[in-house]
Amino acid sequence: RREYNQVRPHSALRYRPPAPEAIMPNILT
């Protein structure tokens, strides 16, 4: 589904965290 990809685009990277906030600050720093 395309919607699922939009909700969790980072999941396609290699992992799928419980929340985008958990990875957002990780890649920001």
C-alpha cells in the first residue's frame, strides 16, 4: 500500500521503530 509507505517511509530503510520521533532526533544529530 502507498499509504503505509507514507506513514512509515523510514521503515523501508532497514527497521521500523514504534514512533518516528524515536528515529527523527537520531538522524538529526
